[in-house]
Amino acid sequence: MEIANLNNISFSPEKSSNGLINANLKIADDDIISIKTDEREDAYLLLKGLATLSYPTEGTYELLNEKLDFSDYKNLLCAKKRIGYIGSDATMLSNRSIRQNLLLSGLFFKNDQSLEIDDETMALCEKFGIVDVLDKRPYELNHFHLHVSLSVREIMKRPKLLLMERPEDFIGYEYISMFAEDIYDVFLKDSAIVFFSASKYVRDTFKESEIEIQQGKLFQDLE
């Protein structure tokens, strides 16, 4: 099943990136794709583009065989429910506890009106060691617990497309193998993952295929 398809899509440069020029990318269910690049900001731009956080200047983006309409933010809300984004641009509501953030995420993304975190999500919190911080607000957490809480929120959505910026920073080295072997089978079966990592260990643990970005040009071997 095709998850996402970028067709001759371009994104303007952000920060030190080169931008992306007429990029083509096909992503299918069960794909796990590592991004190789000479400029990490290009990788971040692609991840943000796939997450609909950066808007294309030309070309098309199809998600689950539906062409996305970037003319209005509201047109992207349904698509955002199918995408998980673990990266530096992801945020939580600062005036709500981690528990409340997770419950609100469940309400928005899964129409779950429960007042308690479901058993599978709580088990995920236990695996990642954040049960003791669930009633704290984001600004009360250290960077590691905040990053892991963000990761749990995105994983519990069971997205069809999960995008990860430096999993070693957000999931943590100690949880990488657990994520790849255990959590993936429960929460991300039949989904696709695209990620960028500076760690060879992370790339070797996750990688099944690789795309390359050089000077704003994206290369994918479809064979």
C-alpha cells in the first residue's frame, strides 16, 4: 500500500538548507527509510515537508492516495491525524500536564474521550520511564523526559507515517532496540518510518532502505 507520494515537489530553503528542488519520493507501508545528506538541514526540511509543517512552492504531495491541499491549514487537519512527527519543531501544551497532553492527543487524533490513559499507552509510558512525570507540565521536565513524552504522544497515535529527527535524542539510545523490536510491532504495524540520524548505531538498527539528498536534489533507488 502506498503511504505517501511526492511528485516534482519543491520547498524553499530554511535556515542553512539548500531547499528541495523537484523532489520525487514514494513511501509504502512497512518502509523504513534513512535519509543520507551532506546538509542536515535538508533532511530536517524534508521531514517537516512530509509532516506538513513546511509548505511546498510547487509539486504535489499525496498521502494515502489523497492529494493534500495546502491553501488552508484546516485542509490539512485530517492528514495530520495520520502523521507522527518526532522532532525539534514538535511541542506540547505548556499549561497542561503530560497526562493531559496525552489525553487531548487521544481525543483529537483518535476521538477517544476517555478520562484515563488507555492500558497500551500507559504500558508505553512505563517502557519509556515517564510514569512518574505524567502529572508534571512540560516546562518542569528535563530535556530527556520532555523528548520521550513527545515521542510517546506521537507513537500512541498509531500514525501511518512516522517521521523522526535524530531518534537518539528523542527516544534515547537505551530505548532504540526496544522501539525497533517491540514498540514497532504494537503501534506501527503497516506504517512507514522516515528518519534522519547522525548515529551509525541508529541507522544500522532501523535502516531498511536509504534516500540521499545532495545540494537540494533527492535521490531514491526504487529497485
